[in-house]
Amino acid sequence: MFFSGTAANAVARARSARHARDAWARLVDEKGERRAFAELASHAGGSDAAVHTLSRHGIETDLD
């Protein structure tokens, strides 16, 4: 089993877009997009940092 904290940390720390997208997809599959974003924000240092991390890797969300 892949632990979600590990997936959120993998997105936050990913050096390549491919690794970030893969980790994000696993996290969203497990938790849903809103909860995945909240968990990423806790690992990335806040919601602004989470948005920056996702956009840096070319990951788009449906969150408003």
C-alpha cells in the first residue's frame, strides 16, 4: 500500500514533472482532489506553496 503522506511529500519534493504528476495522480486517486491538495499544502508549506508546486510541474486542478 502506498501511504498518502509519502505521495504528498513526493509531489512537494519532486525534481521532475513526470515524478510529480505520477505522485499527484496516486494521491488524487486515493483521496480525491480537494483532500489531496490539502495534504500537499501541509507538506509544501501552505496553499500558496502547493499551487506553486503544482504549476511548476504543469499540473492543473479543477479547484477554485
